[in-house]
Amino acid sequence: MTRIPAPQGLPIVGNTLQIPSHSPVEHFVEVAAGYPGGIFKLEIAGRTVVLVYDPDLVAEVCDESRFVKRIRPPLSIVRDFGGDGLFTAEPDEPVWGHAHRILMPAFSQRSMKAYYPQFLEVAEQLVESWAGRQGDDLPVADDMTRLTLDTISLTGFGYRFNSFDSPDLHPFLQAMGGALTEAMLRNQQLPFVTKLKRRHEETYRRDIATMQSLVDDVIKQRRAEGGSGAKDLLGLMLEASDPQSGARLSDENIRNQVLTFLIAGHETTSGLLSFALYNLLREPHTLARAYDEVDRLLPGDEPPSYETIMKLDVIPRILEETLRFWSPIPVFGVSAVEDTVLGGPGGYEIPAGQGIGVLLPPLHRNAKAWERPEEFDIDRWLPEHKKDHHPGAYKPFGNGERACIGRQFALTEARLALAMILRRFALSDPNVYRMKIKQTLTLKPDGFTLRVRERRAHE
Ligand code: HEM
């Protein structure tokens, strides 16, 4: 058998103290650079965590007959507020299947067409807001968060945050940022340390209560409107039953799902759009191709139709390549169903129940699977190249049954937003931003600003 390599830790605390609390993933990526075999293990807060990023090993751990998602740290901590919502439900909790089957139709491509007017409404608010702030340093991640939060809440629940009306981010977002950061910190703390930090505990519980009270408002508002029969996520959850078992979702579960969707449905897409804009500013050739595309397919000032947005080709490839370069969710976890061996006979022994993290940054830039991995090249997403991609090399939306239910939602929303931005504005980065990652479980570029000026008015 081959020993899984591991950086030297300390007695009792293992590697815990070597991991910087606010940027664990950057640390994992640095460690990964020293282990080109694509696997290593760490002892974190009393647990052994195996991280894999070799595409062959990742393809193995994505075999759902051998490895399944289990709710371990940090997800077991996120469960403090996600409860038995889709993201943080155990695979054997029946409610996962009920909710999954009830909600799947709401994420079909047909549903994206139904949501399109709301996608457009919020994207128009973004470009109007930027048109009024030409020459200012625009806080990219904050504005992408306004866009994506307002989009999921309006399309999913008919609820308006009106985030572009206020210079401050909504209290829900501050509470969410606090809770996600605390979940990340707790993931690397020995449990007795978490218990000692009373003030953190108070703030954490207050943040969770703030988020839950917003969710209660969302549901109350819908019930006050008579429950309506709307075909959005909330309408389905209140009225539909599981086609397989006939089960309905409990009030408590609906509350957990709404909070899950409010968080999962915006935080990552905001990161994707922020990283995409960052990449475009560094890749003038790709930016020029994107401008060509929007000028060709979206001439004039008319709101683009859903069909037009579906015809885009360069912009979706920019999004795919951005997700390769910077995955907003940098790690997802699975656990071994039984004792097993990774990497074929004589490979790495993995005991039943062992948690494995698929570490996306070094996987998505792994030279074994990608030619010129450090180059931002949208043409690797042309159909003729895409079909040759290694099956384990690209996992920005997770894997299998527990992969992201909102993938089409995110990609449709992001296509439209990017097209609307590029049609209207020339982008510049006079402050020459240098990438600094902010991690609150998900990744975003910290402090990234850009400036815009209207293209047509100046041409
Ligand atoms: C699951 C990524 C957008 C809702 C996941 C997972 C990943 C992911 C990696 C799997 C997590 C795991 O295995 O533990 C992303 C990325 C997005 C995005 C990169 C944007 C670029 C969205 C959107 C929604 C959403 C827009 C909702 C509207 C969910 C839910 C799950 C999930 C509910 C849990 C699914 C289940 O286990 O049944 N996402 N996501 N995500 N995502 Fe997304």
C-alpha cells in the first residue's frame, strides 16, 4: 500500500495551528504544490482530512457507489442555519429526496425561461446603477452580490430586497457573512476552543436569528398574499407534494430551504461574476471577443430576449473558464462508503467513513488534465475540445446526485448580467487591482473595484 503523504504536524493539535484561520484554502493550495501526486492528508481539529486533486483520483471519489456526501465539518456547522435544507441534509434523510423531487422542475431550462423577466429586471437595475456612477470605483463583489441576492429572492420567492436603492448591504448579508465566516473558523477549531469563545457564540446565534427572521418575513408575506399558486420555489414548496411518496414539506423544512436558497442561490454566482470581470480586465483579447459578440447579437438598446441570451457563445465560455480558474466553492466533501483503495492495487488505503475533500484549485489547474493550465483560454470550451476533457478534471458544481441544483439558474443569470454590462460599458481598472482572495467558505476577490463609461455615448 502507498502511504498518503502528510505535512508534519504537532502532537495533539496535528496541523490545526498551521492553517491560517481566514484563508484555509490558500494554505491547502500551497501545501498541494509540494505533493504532485495529487493527494495529501491533514489532521485538523482532531479529524483526519484527505484532500485529492489528481484527476484520476477525483474521478474515483466521484463514483457514487463508493463515495457519498456526508454532513461533516464545515457542513455540519453550516447545518446550524441550513438545517435539513437541500445543501446540508444527510443523504439518508428522507426529506432530501422529497425536496429534491419537488424542486427539480423549478430548475429545468424551461423554468429559466419563465424566470427570465425577473432576471432581466434586476440586471437592468445593475446597469442603471452603474450608469449613474461612471468614473467611480465600483465595488464589484458588493454589486454582484446585490444583483444575485435580488435575483434569487425575486424569482424564487417574489421578495424584493431592492439592494440597488441603498449604499449599505442589507442586514441579511452582513449576518450571512458573519455566520459563514464563523462556520469556517469553527471548522478549524478544537471544540473546547469554540466553547470558550462566548462572544463569538453570541454573535453567531444573533446572525442566525437575523437571517431566520428575514426568512419568516418572506414566508409570511407569501401567506398573506393567499399562498397564490405561484410556480416559483416557494409556491412549489408550499403546495406541491413529492411525486414519489406524496409527502409534503413541513413548515420547518420550508424555512430551512428558503434560507438555503437565499444563501446558496446568490453567494457563489456573485463570486463567479466578480472573477469573470477580473479575468476580462486581464485578457483584452477575450474582452474584445465578448464585445464583438454582444454588439452582434444585442445591437440597439432593446431588452434582449431569452432566445438571444441563449444564442451567446463567447460569454458562456468565459464563465466556464472562470469557474475553472476560480471556483467560488473551492472544496466539496465526500466520504467512503466502505473500506477501499484509491489509485488501483497497491494504492492509498481509505477506511470506511473517511472524509475526502476534492480540492478544486489545483484540480482545475492540474497539468495532467489541462494543457497550458495557467492560461485563461475560453476555446478549451469549444465542443470539439470539451469532449476530450478528463472526466475528473472539472467539478465547480460538485458531483452526481448532490451536485448543484442551481447550475442552470446561475449560468443563465450570469450570462445575461455579463451581456448587459458589456453591451453598455467599457471597463477599466485604473487602480491595477491585484488578486486578493476573501474566503467566507466561498471565495471572492477582496476589495476589487473597476470603473465604467458608457460605450455608445463616447463612440
Ligand atoms: C450544491 C456550486 C449556484 C443551490 C452545490 C455544490 C456546489 C455548488 C459545488 C455541491 C456542494 C457539496 O457537494 O457539498 C455552485 C456554484 C454556483 C452555484 C459554483 C454558481 C456559480 C447555485 C444557485 C443555486 C444553488 C444559483 C440556487 C438557486 C444549490 C443547492 C445545493 C447546491 C440547493 C445542494 C444540492 C443538494 O445537495 O441537493 N452548488 N452553486 N447553487 N447548490 Fe450550488
